[in-house]
Amino acid sequence: MSPLTAGAENVAKLPVHGLIDSHCHLDDAAFDDDRDAVLRRAETAGVCKIVVPAYTPKHWGRLKETCRHHPGLYPAYGVHPLYLNDRDGAWEATLAALLTQSVALGEIGLDASDGAPDAAHQRAGFATQLAMARQLGLPVILHARQSLEEVILTLRRFLGLRGVLHSFSGSLVQAQRLMDMGFLLGLGGALTHPRAQRLRATVANLPVESLLAETDAPWQTPHGHPGTRNEPAYLSEIIASLAQLRHTPAQEIARITAQNALTLFHLQDAP
Ligand SMILES: [Zn+2]
């Protein structure tokens, strides 16, 4: 059966290559024991480039070293809303210096989950970093947990910025508002869970030209690997889910989402 006549289920299982994991915390300690093996499995699974966003300033050095030692890894520096209290007095100057070797500013955003830092504190940290990204002409990697509406309203004050709303799980209307402002939508393991019906229905109706594929490893493990650490090799399963939902060959999804990542993060020109 040729790829063109195969059913969507079969098409999705064909091997894919040229994948880009647009969001993976490969510097995390969860990979300290077997990072090389994880990267070899990713390569075998067709993943050729990985964007590694920061979360805490405490680990900016670790992130820099990890990306320096492994070709195909591209760092993004920033302060995640849950780690704002890890900043020291020199954080802005340190961040500005690191951003000269960064494909994006991130991950940054707002988080309204239990135990998150004070909302006003988060808004200030988010706005400061959005202003830095705009000044430097860098794309942003956005985190929005239980706060997507406020993130969208905040972005309206920074028109002209580009970036990706990572781990998107909003409505079609919210997706459209983000796309209208020039933002892409990052999709990961959540999509592979059969019970994520609302998200799957939304994604089936989004233009592939606005999507990025991501694992968010070591977190957000796809369906089929319950209770285990996520890793970038599983990106092919996210691509397969996208292919099934959209009745499009997996290689086509892989090609377009990889091109979207190359363009947004200027990976072609990155050192
Ligand atoms: Zn993340």
C-alpha cells in the first residue's frame, strides 16, 4: 500500500525524520544518568534538533553547558513564573548577556496553580521579560497554566512580539487570538491521550502552519508510557497523533512543524 492510499492509522506509523523538539528540558537532572543514550534514541527516532528552555536562573549555567556539549541542542534563557524567587539582584544583567547566545527568551508566563508565587509578582516578572524580548527582537516561549486568558491580554500590550504558546490546551477562539498576534501553538503529550477530546477536536481544526511539536520532557509523557519519564524520542508519537487527527501523512506534519520551528527560532543561523 502506498503512503497516499494507506489509512490514516497506517500513515501515522510510517517512520519520520527531520523532527524538531521545540520544547524539551534536556538539562534537567532527570537525564543526568543517561543523557547520551537519550540523545541517541532521539536521533534514531528522527529528532535532529531540540530547543531547551530554561526555567530557573539557578540552572542557567547547567543549561549552557549541556547545550555546549551536545550538537543539535539550542538554549533559550528566561525565568519561569514558578521560579521567580530564584532570581538574584543581577538577574537582568546575567539574562541579557545569556540572551546573546539564545534562540528565544523562555520559558516565561503566568501560572495560577496552587502554591504559585503572588500574581502581582508574576505579572511584573512576565512584563519585564516580554519587554526584554521585544527590545532584543527575540521570540518568546510562553507558559500559561490556568491563566491563558490573562496571558493573551498581556500579549496585546506587546504587539509585534513573536513566539510560541507552549503546551497549548485552550479553545479554538483563544488559538485564533494567539495566531492573529503572530504566535504559534506548541503541542505535546497531552494530545496523545484519548481522553483529551476537547484538545484533540480543537487541534484537528488548526492550521499546521501555526503548530510546533514538543515533548516538554522529562514531563508530560505521552499516552502509552504510563508512569515513566518522558524523552525526546517520543516526539514521533506526538507527530503520529497530529497526523491521525488531521488525516495527513506523518512526514508532512513533521516537515511543516520542523519548518515552523526553524523559522521562529532562526535555527538555521544559530551557532
Ligand atoms: Zn517546559
